[in-house]
Amino acid sequence: MKGSKARILEHLRTHDGITSMAAFKLFGETRLAARISELRDMGYAIETMMMESENRYGDVTRYAFYVLKGEPNNGK
């Protein structure tokens, strides 16, 4: 594995989780959900937690926070 998918996986392994905004700022990744889907297809257990916060206009917005819960079981 290489590229942004590898960087996102390493970030998930070493941090509490990642949001699309963080993925864009850190790695220039604009399609985090697609990379997460690819990692899930590879066997990684990644949980999606929907979060809420207020934006600069006072509106409540929702966003996904992805957390790595488990590595693939290659001994199937």
C-alpha cells in the first residue's frame, strides 16, 4: 500500500481518529470516505462516528470522525 491511503492508515494507527478536514489539511486528500471504504475492503475495522459542532455562522453541522477499531485478520 502506498500514497494517501497508507498515510491515512498510519494516522489512524497513531491518533484517535481523522476527519475529512484533517485529511485535506494533512495529506491533501479530498475523498477521505473513499479511502476509508478501500481500507474497510482490505479488512480494517473502521468505525464512523457522526459528530456535531457549530460553524462560524452558528449553524449546527454534522461530520464523520473515523476511528480504527481493528487490523485485518490475515489468518482466515
